[in-house]
Amino acid sequence: MQRHRLKAISCLLLGMAAQAEVVLKILDLTGRVVAVLVNGPMPSGEHSVVFEPDNLASGLYFYRLQAGEFVETRRLLLIR
């Protein structure tokens, strides 16, 4: 019998009012970029971005979304 490890996956939902250049990054507590999930143009509408933090330890991270002139940073808690 084989044992399979559950994979940690997060899904971030984005709602774009208009097409824009989008950058979505994951940062650690020191501000170091640990993952870039999106880097390019994104059309208007609803989008989901899958984040598979396979190489990250449990803890507090941030995600920063830049879409045109809009910039938002929020917390992301990773629990294994």
C-alpha cells in the first residue's frame, strides 16, 4: 500500500474590471519574493490563480497584487 501526502494548494480569486498588466507575488516576512504567480496582461473578468507552496514552510506570508495603478498587499497564512 502506498501512502500519498496531501498537497497544500491555495486558490486566489481575482476580479478584473478591465484588462490590465498584472503582477501577483508571494513575499515572506522580510519582503523577499518567494513566488511570482502572475506576471503579464490579464483580461477583464473573474480569474482563479492556483498557488502550490511545495517548498515553503508553514508561517505568515504576504501576497501583493499590482493591476495597472491598483496595488494591494494582504496576509496569507500557510499551515501544513
